[in-house]
Amino acid sequence: MRKTILILFTLFTLPSFSQWEADLKKTISWYQITPTGNLILATNDGIVGINESNGQLLYTIPNVVSVLEEEFQVIPNTPFGMISRMEGRLESKLIFKLTDGKVLFDSKKEGISIGKQYLLGSTGDFIFQGIRGKESVFFLVDIATGTIRWEQSNLFGKGIFAEVIDGAPIENEEGNFIIPTVGGMSGGSIYCFSPQDGKQQWKAELPKLKGAQSATLTATKLATSILEKDKFIYMRGQSVMAYNISNGQTIWAEPAKQRGLPDRVIYDPFGLIVASAIDPNNTIFKPTMVMYDYKTGKEIWPERVKLKGTVTNYSYCDKGLLISMDAGNGKSLINIVDIDKGVYLFENAYKVNGLVQEMQLLGSAVYVRTNLEEDFVSMENGKSLLTKNISSKPEQPIINVRTGDLSFTFNPADDILYKTDLNKQSQIALSASKIDFDQKETPERIGILNDKVVLSSSQTVAAYSFEGKELYKTHIPAPGISGWKKAKYATSAVLLTMDAMRYAELEAQAKKASSASKTYKERQFCDAIGQFANNGANVRLSAAASDMEKMRTRFKATASGNTVQFVLGKLESKDYGLFGISKETGAKVSEINFGKDNDPKYLLDDISRIVYYLNDKGVLKSITY
């Protein structure tokens, strides 16, 4: 223990080690780390922002008290927070900047109950639909000023009988936005508005399908393609229709009728591929996959591909489109669709256990990994290339990490660590014997650090070489008290998906894409652009550029990883605290003392390498490690 004490003394006396305490003299019910790095706290006096560098109070929003943690959310891919509270079937909304607390919109102050809200990706402005008194209101909140830029009353109908916005908006090159509605006296329409003054640019009728239709209700999807900027695709129920994005006129002579429920859209440069989901209210017609001509809406393939279940994953390969389908009962089916002909490459699909997480075509075999299996499958005879592949049970999902062509998987069913080489199409047990963690623990996380495979649980950290040699195993005993909790990391929840950061990089390359794209990699790239563009990830937020830059910095920092794993335990002093375990060596490199607090309220920010601790006296402490 002498070595640990010496390390701790050095850490706590280094000039670079910083710590602050903030006593707000308030009751703090919960706190979170925001995407920009500062802290947000819910207190008895309102929402409070704290500077992560010095603990200074940044702001207080006093008119929201007793906020439950589930009522607060960070709006994905933005530096904005939102508090939502139910008011009957509608909600009250308060939106504010996480960095300075500026309230951008308060529905209570405006006397409006909110039914729908959406974010415009190009500007970050919000559009809302709600009820003020007995009127239906539709309005836009300017994110730069926090004021309502314009408002329309009863545009979609009166009060509760108005049409309802159904689905996220899309934007055209003129800067206008397009939204679909349902319900009301007309059944719904498609509208285009100017974000500057709310003026209606055009209105289009919804497509009308002939014949019997499914009774299953689905949300409306509007989609655009990077290669077909003059149009957008409307999908709802079984209906698929193309409209001119500038004037709302229909492009196809009639809507296409998808067998099954339009579910997954693939933006291939040669045609729009739509895969159906299983319709729970219509078991007669099985789901299908169809490729539509962007210009006419006609089906390009001679026949529809009859799916064996809802498509859960897909990947382009040099033989076509590699797809996995949910076969029910926890199983998946794998096959390849020839996307030039619209037929399966193999008569019989290969069945695997679990939900497919990764697929890759390797010559005449497919590498497939689910949450329960990892295998190489011959697409010539539909059999595994391995004598015995990794396989587990639903209650014991495998954990996996990839580096290049090497895949490392821990299987809790047999407690063995495996190495799978995609290049050699081989799989071996990396550990000579079972991975044995103390106190009957089993590894829950897996990672790669400098040519080491690191396995960890709530109380144990262990590392293995790529050849299977155990390099270290460090265990911190869990105290024998009920309700003992694992170390809590805040980073993953804080940063969300950050798709906007990836979209910005892809967008710069999108100009190179064209309908002449022929290789499977080029076709996959075109689809990737379409997926990002249509998932609302292209948020530029010019009005919050500096805050977005903070988010980018933190997002990029996650790529460098962290070399310290924290474990809760009892310190030598018999106090409760955190042990910092080096993932490089397994040595204890730091301790953070929580005193006699056996249920500490703390958060670990492993991007900024800070531990925030709220003690039982309401004092918030920051400790940099």
C-alpha cells in the first residue's frame, strides 16, 4: 500500500492538480454534465448552470422549480436544453442555452400548450404547433433572439380539430421548410413555408391509394436524395410518392403502393430502395423490398423481393446488398440481394441467433456478428466455416471490440476471450482458461488500449495481450452493504450520437457523388449521405457556432480514450471512495475520498478527466485526475 500512498500524495500535490468547491446554499435534487462541458443542476430555487473550470455560478433560471430529471433533456446534436412537463395530453416547454441559461422559449409565458415541436437543421430555429386558448397556433421561435419570429392561427383548422404535423420537416435549397400533416377536416396535406415570415409557399394534397389498405397507422416520412435534389419522397402507411421540392407538384403519375409498411429507405444512386416492415394487422401480404425509379416511381426490378422478415441491418458488397432480416423468436436470416436484378443470390438464407450488429462479405463467405454469435458463413452452402463458433444465450449477450481486421469477443456463456481474424477467417480462444473475476463478477465492458484487450466489471479491471497473456488483473472488493452501486460515467449519455459532427465531414465529400457511381463503395457512400441528411443530423446552428465548437472539441476528445478506470470501494482509511486504476498497468493511480458516504452522488467526466461529487451537505466538488 506504500506505493499507492506515495502515488496519491504526488497526485494531490502536483501544481497541475486542480480542485474547487461550490456551496450554492440550495437543495440539489440532481445534476448533469452538458455536451459543452459545464454543469446543470436542479435546485429548489430553479435550474442552475455552473462553470466546470472554477465552480462559479453561470446562471439561474428561477421560474422552473422541482424539475424531475426525466423532465429534462439535451436536444440531440445541439447546445440547448429543454424542460417538458405534461399538461393533460399536451406539454409545456422551456428551451434554453446550456452555456449561459438564456431562455429561448417558454410556452407558459406565451400561454401556449405544445403538441408538436421540430428543429430546423439549417438555422437551429424551432417550429411548434400547439393550442392557445381555443385556437390552434403554428409558429417559429428564432434561436438567435429567443423570440417568436412569426405565428399563424388556425392555419391547419380550428382548435382541437386542426390538422396535426406528423413527421420531421425537410428543407429545400431556397431555405424553405416542408412539413406533412394528418387529421383535421381534410385528412392532412403537405405544406411549404418560408422560415423568415411564415408565408405559405405551396400546399399539396396527400397521395390517394387505390384498393384496400392497411389499418396500421405509421408516422409520415419525408426523404430527399443527394442525387435527386429536385424532389422529395413522401411515405405513410403503404403509400410512396414523389413531389417537386420547389412547388409541391406530384412527379409520379400515381403513388406506389408498397406491400407491407414502408420502413427502411436506401438511397441508391440508381433508384430508391424501400424495404417493408411486417404489418401486424395484415399477415396475408408479406413484407417486400422494391427499387423505384426516382423520376417515374415505376418499379425497376422485374419482381419484388419477398422478405423473410423486417430488415434490421444491411451493407453494400461487391455482390449486391447484404441484408439481415428479423425471423422472429430471437433469430435473424442473412442473404444477399442482387440490386441490379432484384433477386436473392442464394436460395436459402442463413439463420443466426440474435440481432445482427455487423456483417461483412469476405470473398465467398460472410462475417456476421450478433449480440449472441460471431461466425463466418459460406454463402455457397449456407454452413459455418468454423468447427464451433462463438455462441451464447439471450440472457448472456457477448461483448465485442474491433481493431482493424481483428475482433475480440468475450463470451459470458463459457467465460472465454476469443480473437477472430477477418482476414484469415479464423477464430481462436485467446485465453487458455476461463476468465475468472473475483466476487463472481463477469466482464461487462471491453476495449482496446495500446495493443491490449481491457476487460472490466464494476469492481475489476484486467488486460490481455493480443496473444492471450494476462498482463494484469486488479480487483477492488465491493463492500458488504446492500445497494452498492457501480462507478457511474456520464460521457456517453452527455454526447449522444453527435451525428452533426460526422455529417459535416460527409457533406464536404457529397459533391463528388453522382448517378454514375457504380462500385459498391460509391453506392454505399451515396446512401450514407442520404441517411445522415434524412435523420435530422445536418444541424449547422449558425446562431450557436461557439457552443457547437465546444461540443466538437469534446466529441473529438472521445477518440483519444481514457487510460483510467474508476472503481468504487473502501479505502485504507475505511472511508468509501473511488480508486483510479490505470488501464495500462493495472496499478492504482488515484483515490477520491467520499468519507462515510456509502451512496455518493457523483459523475465521472472521462473526457475532461474530472470527477464531480455532491456531498451530503450540498457542497459540489470538482476533482481533476
